[in-house]
Amino acid sequence: MTERLPHTPRSDALDNRQRILEAARAVFAAEGLNVPMREVARRASVGPATVYRHFPTKETLAVEAFREQMHACHAIVDEGLADPDPWHGFCLVFEKICALHARDRGFTAAFMSAFPRAMDFAAERAYALTSITALARRAKDAGRLRPDFALEDLILMLMANNGIEATSLATRAEASRRFASLALQAFQAAPEERAAREATARGGTQPQ
């Protein structure tokens, strides 16, 4: 009995898959995840059946379409954690994640638990939130992040950032940068709180 040759997708099937992913990335980025699969098919110039043959659910399509963004988010968090200045690292993470989400509405929705059963998203989301919590703790200990900051505040700000409406991607990105700057001002510890933390660290008394 001869051995079966390994199955390899035909070139036209691979082309269809790539067109579907490109169309999904474009439409999800511009309009979010509420776009129906038939619209993805239309933009990819394939039939809906072809889309479902490659990606049985919108969840599987989104996971594959946003794989690059997930890796980028992971790298941003790692960069922030590696910064010797925890406040600078915290600011870097917040600014870059806001910028990443401003470019892609669909990724924001996916990151914010649109697909709770998608293991790739769940793992990356858990890693990001756990790491940011650790970074926030370090920034608090350094007296730079306000002591009442909670992770829910960060989630709220990301949701607000996603709500920015603009006529173009460039305008949306610029508005997101300004929003991130204002949010970080709100997150920063007040001068008297920083002075008290520094005095405590030196073993002295709080300034009157």
C-alpha cells in the first residue's frame, strides 16, 4: 500500500485565505467586530462559503487577523517592564497601547473580552493585565503613580480611547495621543504625595 502524500492547500485556496485575512483586518480596524462575515467576503471578492470554509466562526477569523497586534501588545508590555524607571515604563505602555488600539477598533474589542473563549486572546490579555498590574505597583512604590489607581481605571481609559471619533486615521491617532497625555496627568501622583513617599523612603518625616 502506498503512503498518502501530505495534503497541501492549493495556491488559489491560499490566495483566498490571504485575501480574506487582509479584508478582515481592514474592515475590523475601521468598523470594529460587528461587521458581518458576508461583508468580509464581499471585500475579499469571495463567496461567504469560502470564508466559512477557512474560518468557521468570526472568532477564529479575528484571532488569526489580529495575531500581529497581539504580538505587538506583548512586546510593548515587555518593553515597559524592562524600563528601570517604573513610571516611565508605565507611561510608555499606556501611550503605545492607546496608539495601537486607536489604529484598530476591532483589536480593541477583541482585547476587551469580545471573545472570552479564544485562548490566544485570553492568554495575551491575562499576561498584559498581570504585567501592567505589577508595573503599576512599582510606579506606586516609587511615588509616581497615584496610590488609589486601580486596573479598572486603565480599562476605563482604554474604552474611552476606543470611543474617539475622527474623520481620518491620522486625526484619530493624534486625538489618541492627546487623550493618553491627559490620562497620564490624571494618573500621576500629586506633588505632595510624591514628597511624602520620598520622605518615607529616606526614613524621614512627612513634610508639613
